[in-house]
Amino acid sequence: MAKLEITDDGLWIRLSRGEKVMALHADIFIPATSLRGAEVCGPGWWKQLGLRVPGTGIPGLAIYGTFIWAKNRDFVAWSRGKQAIRLNLSGKPYSHVYLGTENAAALADEVNEALTAC
């Protein structure tokens, strides 16, 4: 499961070795100036992702990688049994980042509190 590390200058998304392989991506740094907030995703959130380029998708089991739709470029690291959280960004490096987590509401609150503390 991807780990979110909050620092003074932004967020690090630390992917496990398996997640890096499935997403075809390394760890991601999001500058604090790009972060707009976080929210818990509702049912069917994956239906708006668009075209996966590159990454891995196993329907109902796992979604990893970069997705492109219109002007949006999103990153996803999610597997079955996890709640999804969406990080809203200003478009750099992504428009949104979706992460699977055990407690999405607590993580969204933590990110939003860190954002308002800046």
C-alpha cells in the first residue's frame, strides 16, 4: 500500500516495490504549492479515470498507473479492500492522485490540516 509522507515543502507518495512495477512509476513528490486538498472518493470513482497510459489494471482487484482524460492527467495506486482518497492538485505534476488506504477519512483530514497549517 502506498504511504503518504507529509513534509514542510510538500507530499511524498512512497510506493512499494510491487506498486512501482505495476504502476511503471517511481515515488511521487507533490509540491505544497500544487496541493489543493483531499477528499474521500465515493462508489464508482474509477469510472472517470480515462485511458491508462502506462500502468496495470485488473478489474475489481487493482488499479495502478497514469490515466489521461481530456486535459486531466491522474495517478492511481489502489487495490481491492482499500478505501480511495483523492488528492486534488493544480495540474502539476497531476490533476488528481488517487490512493488506496485503510482509513480514507482520517488521511484526508490529515492532508487538509497540513495544507491549512502552511
